Amino acid sequence: MREKVRSQSFADVTLLVVAGGRSRRMGEDKRWLDVGGVPLLEGMLQKAAAAGFAEIFLCVEEGSERLQALASRYGARILVDETAGQGPVAGLSRGLTASSHAWSFAVSTDMPFFSFDAVRGLLPVAESMVRVVVPVAEGRREPLAAFYHKETAHVFSAAMAAGERSLRRATAALFVLEVPVRAGACFFNVNTPAALRLARGRAENLVRRVPIVSIVAPASGTGKTTFAEKLLPLLTVRGVRVGIVKSDAHGIVLNDEAKDSGRFRAAGAASVAVVTPEGFWLYECRQEKLSLETVAARMTGVDLVLIETRSQGVFPALSLWRGLEEPLLDERVVALFSSCHERQAEGILQLDLEAMEDAAHLTLFLMGREVGFDLRRIAPEGAKGGA
């Protein structure tokens, strides 16, 4: 006999939002951290309420008035773990026991770019022996974005009793179906301050007309231009049309005094444009300096704008460092590319200055693209624990 789960509907599926609240690696309760203008937990509940699940359970270690108000707003019911400190194993035990349906979908609350459409067709037909269906994205299992049969509740209860926190080990005796899926960035999760910076950088670009990534450094001679030159072909070969905005404190010198454009500027024209079959050139004379972000927003025909500057880059920024002065590590910076490995940047992803393939994957992620690569290979602190 076969049990069928509708591939295009969650109408017969319970959703378990696993949101314990301990956030050990983050150092603060990540459920309330803002990414893209909304707290992580609320963002997941917004998506859940729109996905059409039969019922939604919010699985937490401890209840609170704040959690209750949020759950009520999105039609969810709070379930408190029977045993504290057991992580997602406790949430699945409690949630699957309470579920009114054969199948439940368990999702971690810390994936700001998760889409239920990525897993909507994960279970078109499940054999009766299958009890867990786990997506595999870019070679990595995602047990906190997976389907669990109600009959597995006792497995997690037994794991709790044995003090087992690992979902993989808890389900080792079950028939687990692993299904390869695309959309790896969908499963990026925020476990640490470094991962939070990356997530906020991507979220910032998702609402821009044209994504921006800055390349910044504290001193001349660090290699910003060289870094951009190496990065450009790696993005171009992946189909990304890139524009560049460069900050220059020395002004612009144009050798066009004898040309018509120079004569127009000398006569007082505020703007001069020269259009050719290959493109156009525009010069605007202004009394105040435009911000680099404003100039970047004016570019057309590009998928991404790279801003190269010493100090005026906008969020998100890649910071370069060769030991000259102090590295730029302010709120704009999401990653440090350094040739000085003895210097550790706490709370920020740190990579080698020559790691250009990693720089390309990171830039694709920050501009809102699917990377075709598990970003957690270069940002392991963004990986889930207990998988």
C-alpha cells in the first residue's frame, strides 16, 4: 500500500517551526534578529501562513507572551518541549506527537531565504516504508527542512531519553529518502554573527533595483583594483553583467578640450552626453558630490554594481587587508579578504585575499543569486548543528 502526499499542496501537512531559542553560537536569541526588515521567526511564520498548511505548530523550549502574540498573529499554536536542552530532537518529538496528520514538515526558523516552493513537490508519492524525506542541496542534507511521518514521534522521544541530540543519529534506523533539490541559498541559515552579516547583505540587495557589492580597503596599495579585475571575469562567465563605480578624490581630467564635448563644458553646459554605436559617455557637473550608491543606482543594463573605494563603500562590503593600517571591519563589512592570517576578524567571515573563486560565490550570494555551491564550505559557521 502506498501513502500519497499531494505534491502541490500542504493542505494535509502539519508544519513544525522548530525555534528552541537557545542560539548558543549566536550569543543572543536569533529568533528576534532582524533580516530584511523582519525578525527571523516572524519572517518564517509569514511564509508559513501563506503556504496553506493544515496546522502550524511553533516548537519552543519555553513559552512567553511575546511568542504567544506572534503565534496568534499567524494562526500558529505554541508547543513547549517536554525536556529542555535537547534541541530540535525535542521539538520533533513534541510536534509529531501533537500533529493531526500523517506527515509533518519541520523547518528551522533561522533560514531567512527559505521558500516552501523549493520543497512543495518533495513527496509526490512516498512508499509506506519511508518515514523521513530529506532534501539534499549542493550535496548537503537538510534535516531541518524535511518531511517526517507521525510514526517517527517515538523515535525522537527515545532519542531524548538517551540524551541524543543529532537528527541523523536519531533517525539512523529509519528508511530516510534523500531527494536532491536545487536552490542551495534557500537553505542558508543564520547561526552566528558572521552568518548574520551575510544574510543581511543579501537581504539588502534583494530590495534594490540593481544589487551592489562594495570593495573597500583602509589604504592605497591594498589591491582593490586588482581584486575587482580578477573578480570580473569570474562573474561574467556566470552570466553576470557588471558595472563599476570608482571613488576618486583627485577629480576627473578629460582630454577633450579640442572636441565638441569639451567646448560645450567650457561654455557652461551642466551635462554633456556623447552617444556612439558602442555606447554612451555622460559627464555631469555638480556642485555637491553624489553618493556612490546614488551613482550606482543610475546604471542601466547591468545585473550588479561593484563599488571600489577606500572608505565610502555601501553595505554589503568586502574588506581587503594586506597589513596596511587597520582593516575596515565596520557594519558595512560582511567578509574580510586578508593576506595576514594571524589577524582574526571576530564575527566576520575571513578568507584569503587570493581566494577569488570564493569571492565570486560570495558575490553571487550577496547579489541574490543561486550560487550552485554550498556557501557553508567557505562559511562553515552558517551550518546547522545536530544534523
